[in-house]
Amino acid sequence: MNRFLKYLVVAVSTCLVALLLAGAATSRSTAPEDTYRHLAVYTEVLSRIKSDYVEEPDMKNVTLGAVNGLLESIDRYASYLNADQYKEYLKGKDQHKADVGLVLARKFGYVGIVDAIPGSPADRAGLATDDVLESINGVSTRDMPLAFGEMLLQGNAGSTVELGVLRFRKPEPQKITLTRETVRYPAVKSRMAQDDVAVIQVASLADGEVAQVAKQVQSLQKQGAKRFVLDLRHCSTGAPEEGVELANLFLDKGLITYSEGQKVPRRNFDANAAADITHLPLVVIVNRGTADGAEVAASALLDDKRAEVVGEHTYGDAAIQKAIMMEDGSAVILSVAKYYSPSGKSIQDNGVTPSVPQLETEAVPDGDDDGTLSIAPKAKPAGDDPLLNKAIEVVVKGKAEIARDDKSKPDQRKTDERLSLPEDDNPQN
């Protein structure tokens, strides 16, 4: 099936889902006949493709493309696995295989990168948010189930996997070969900065890292910390429940988050006063690679007015997924409930918008002339961290004072310009 037909099928699927969602938003009591009328349009389009397309299409691939397009248009973390793929998925689900350290989501019909786990093979190769995997071991990820793509990246430690990476500044896929290894989540790091500010860097919420954060907070308070900066950049691993625990370290009351779905009743996660360990001023740093549990924590601390959030808009990933088996042995892995901020916004749909927005510029390797991807870290030079500097400024001065300072800067620049004018430009008496 050629590329045009694939795009056509995905476009049709997207339009169909938009019609269905629009109907659902208009009325919860939409009659079944209305839904079937929308489906009749879809059936007719498939019929026209089969009868009028320039060549006889492979209807199996057409249907598969339609299903994947349908899922991606409503849930970029969903997957459709055929019977054989689902058996393989179940077989390897609980096996701890080596990996390359990528967190994935569907993007533009391909397998996209949410972020690379810090210190992993993918991170060392410079892969980051906004990159797209065009192929894995020579197999195109177009219409590839997300869960199957994750399986292809796993294997024995020491084995290699070849990736075709699409980047916005490169029209052709760049080839990169990564060696699989046992990926270890980064440990929590902390240090004292200027003005009695303690900085805690959390790159993962997996494997009980919240307990380590608690220890660091208590230790830093004993060292004289008067303010905290919680750095959640590139923290894309860890369940929403871990985010609840992290937020609770800084909250003694209030709603942290809640989960809810069409068939999943609402469940509130409220702060437990006994788990709160500090009331000191707090600022949180986030970026495009902040996802899942870290987003739950950031949204709660922001909505409950416990902290300002500095940085970039986060990725958007916090849901409960479930594998739903079909009659033929295939399965759909689908989000059945989403997590919401205390103000009622779906985190998966909206992400977290910082209260102090500031773009983070990261050096992204351009690749070599031969089309291969240069191996380069995405870390900044030591001492050059604008987001951290801004966060420290916010936690020391406060958002309101900084806003006043920023407003006064343009006037000061005009004054400086007038003072620096050459004599010939000054008005004559």
C-alpha cells in the first residue's frame, strides 16, 4: 500500500473520530442511530477506496491503517495488537530485558519520543523530545502499534538496534545504532545553592525515588535550607501515584489529583497531613520532557498555590491504561481513565502550563553530512542553566517582584539609550 493511501486512511479515520467526539460533546444522550450514521460514512469511504482507487488496495492493510489512525486521533498512547503480537506482548511484559531508555508516544502517525531516560543509551546519543522514530531495525513505524515498537527496542544486553530518526531540520531519516543495556534510573541529586536555596533534581519517579526525595529534603533543611527548587526536567518515568506521593511531601491538605473515565468512577487523591515534611517556599522546574507522575505533582503544587512552576509546557501523559481483548485474540491497549489537575484539567490532554514560562534552549546535534546522527549529550555547559537561575530568582524574590522588575527594564533601557546618544544626536539649545 503506497504512502498516499496510508495518509488517506489516517485522514479519514481522524475525521470520523472528530465527528463522533463532536456528537458526544453535543449530547450525552446521542441516539445509537446517530453513531451508526457516522459509521456508515466511514464504511462508504472504504467501499470507494476498494472500488475506485487507482489500483486494487490490500484491504487488510487499509483496515489496519484505519484502526491505528482511529486510535491515534483520540489517544496517542493507545495500541492495537493482532493476536500474535498480543501473545508476544504478554509473554515479554514481565520480563526485565535490556533497553535503550526511550519513553514513547504516537506522533504524526509514527512512533515519537516523549523523552530519553537520563544516562541511557538514547540519552547519550542525543535523542530527545520532538524526535520521531521513522524506523526500528529497518521496519517503518508508520502504523506500527506503540506497544510493538516498545517491544522492538528491547532485547539482550549488548545487542544493537538500528533507528531511523526524523528531525525537523533534517528532511531525511538519520541512521543511528544503539547498544541495549540494563537501563538504570538516575538517582535523586541535591545541593545547596546561593541564598540558602536547596536544589533537588529528580530525573525519575520510578523505583521508590520519592522516598529518596523525602530524605534529601529533610537533610537539606538540617543544613540550613530556607527555600527549595524541585527540578523535574526530563522526569518522564514514574506512575501518577508516585506523583501524588511527591506532591504530598509539600502539601498538608487539599486535592492533589483525581482519576476518572467513562466506566471508571472518580477517585480523589487528597493530601495526607502526616506525609507533609516542609512548608518552606518552593519552585518547580519543568520542560517538554516532563511527563506522567511528575506532571501530576507539578499540576497539584501549582493549582494548590503551593509553588510557582517555571519552564516549558510539559508533554501530557497521565492515564490508566487497560488491554481489552477482542474475539479474534487481538487486543486494544487503551486509556480507560485520565488523571486531572485539582482545577479539573486533563493532564494527558493539556499538560502543565508553567506560571513563569521560559523556553529552555538545548543543543540538538544536527547530524553528519552522511546522514548519520552525531553522538552528543544534551546537557548544558556547567554553570549555564537559565531555567535554574530563573527558578532560584523566583523562589528568592517572588513572582510578583520579578514581574515588577521586568516591567521596569524596558524604561531603563530607553533611559540608557538616551544617555548613550552621540553628542550630534542630542537636541541643540
